[in-house]
Amino acid sequence: MGSYVDETGDHDLTHYPVPVLTLNVELDGGLARPGKTAIWWHQFESLVSSKGEEKVVTQKPVIILPGLNHSDFCPGFDVPGDLPAEVDQKQATQEIGIVTAAFLHLQVPSLPETLYAASRKVLKDRVEWTRGLMTPYLQAQEWETKTGDVRVSQEGSSPFCAKMQHLTAGLAPHDDHQLEVVDGFHASSSNLEHCHPNWTHTGTGIQVDSCSHTDFYTDIANTGSISAASEIACKMLSSDRITQQLKVKAADPSVPCSAGNRDAVHVAETLAAPSTLARYKKIGKGWCFLEDQPTFQNIGPLWVFHDALQLTENATCMAVASPVLKTEIDGKIYPGNFYCKFLSPARVLDWMMTDSLKKSSKTQSAKSSSAVWV
């Protein structure tokens, strides 16, 4: 309750040696938030694919209850940093009891068929609601990196970086169809450092090979709260280089990295479950998009290893600024490149579901005249 098993190894959900119920809540403000529970929801869905939903729902269900907060698991004590519950304690306790009893019933041998069916329905109904909440989060994470693209390395590709290459190229729609992007994802920062975007001409335009990598928040012994990437690093070609090779003019040759952060927010809001989006729009803090921060003297290793996406929460929004490295098309070192570090749509969705809903005592303001709240 309000917790989880190991993330990996012999005692993760997949390998846990006995039946186990993971029972968490939608408005947990801390470590068992939906964005963290996504780790075990992903394992649950993988088990369903391999073993069938009937068995997994009864033996290893992962359930998030709507409208409850973490404090509902310990009546009489308000957990610091928790979100306000949307149901009263009596209703919350009853719901927790119903689900827990249903799980325990299903572990009893020779249970009467009517009680077995009723208990199974309790869990299946809650699992289905959880699926509606958590599928968008897994879909948002898929924007970070996906495996299985035979055109790139075994490490996979970042759909978001491919999308950003199209966005930052700034082409008119009738020219953009001439641009094909094949991204190569690198799990190691060192491999990202040595990867550089390139292009080849095709029969219908050019293929751009971009490079990507994700960094994550510290998570030692399950103590991290955010499973989404802290940033998506994309090495792309500049609009100047792409238009030069396509022999066209860009509709917008100066699309900043911040436009990609806006797009990440749009993707997250498009994916979000209805309850998540409605609550966020009603009481959540939005985003402020700050000007890009150039890397010192366009030094590539500094951009890779030192410069990071900056997130600063203030009294009205979460302010975001991207590190950017851009080389001129006639430069001496890797000319015509454009590097950005972007928000992950999953990181945006985690913010929407949890921390944006908290009342903040912070009074600092975003120090940029270009900041825009969304």
C-alpha cells in the first residue's frame, strides 16, 4: 500500500516469488506517485502479454485508486508533501479495504465460485481504470526511446529527436516531405559525444541521421520519485544545412530549442488521461519557456557532459531553459549542426499528475522577458 517491490532483479514484480498486490493512489504526492508506479505497471502489462490477464490480475495486480492520496493509507496522519485527497477518509478506507479483501480472497484455495467471481471483478475493474490512467504515461515514455528499428543501432532510436529534427528544420509543409529522419539512440553519454549527425541524398530528398541520448534522475535503492527522463539530448542538423542540401528556403530558419519544449508539453497534454488533464487545467501550474542557453564557445563535450536542461519552479509555473549548440554552415568544426536538450513528454506528464498540483511557497520569478505561461 503506497509502496512497491524492487525495480529489477529476483524481487521485482516479474520475478516476485509469491502473489503480491501493488496498491497505490492517484494523488500520492511522493515516492509512490503514478509516475513512479509506472515502472511496475509496465512490468504488469508485460506479464499480461506473456501469461494472460486472468492469471496476472489475480496474482500480481498493480492498481492505482482514483482520488485518494498517500495519507489515506495512514488515517490520522497527513504525510508531508502529499496532495489533497478528493474523497473523504471513510470512503477511502472502504475502497482500500474492498480491494485488499478481494486480493486476499483470490489467494484462498477452493473459494466459492460466487465470491471468486466477485473478487476477480473488483480487481479487474480497478486494473482497467489504472490502465486508462497509466497507458498515456507509458506512451509518453516511448517518445524518449524505442528499440526494434532495424535501420539503426541495437540501442534503438528516439522518436522525439526525430520529430524535433523536422520541427527545427523549419521547412514549409511541401518541403518537409523531402526530409526523412533516422535517429540513433545511445544509452551512454560517451557514445553520444562521438556521434555526429549526417545526411545522405535519396531519390526524393535527404535522409538525416540524428543522434540521441536520455539522462535520468538519481534513483538509489528505489529512492527516486521520477521515472521519466530528466532530458532528451538531440544532435541534429541545422536548418541552414538541411535547406542547403534540399535547395529550398526555410519557412522559419530560426526555430529555437524552446519550441521543442512547447511541443513536449503539447504531446503530454494530448496523451493525458481525461482526469489528469482536467485536474491540471483547473489547479495545476503551467510552464514558462525561457530563452535557450548557448554552450560556452560551442564546445561539444561541454554540451554533452555539463550543460543540462534547467527546470526552476517559481510561484506561477515551472520554468524551462534548454542548452543549445549551433555551428555555422561554414564553420571549421562539425559545421551545420544544431544540438538541443529537451523536456521529455513523460516528464511533463509526471509534473501534470503530481507536483504541479502542490501549493508552493516559492516566490522566485522566472528571469526572462520571453517567458510564456501555458
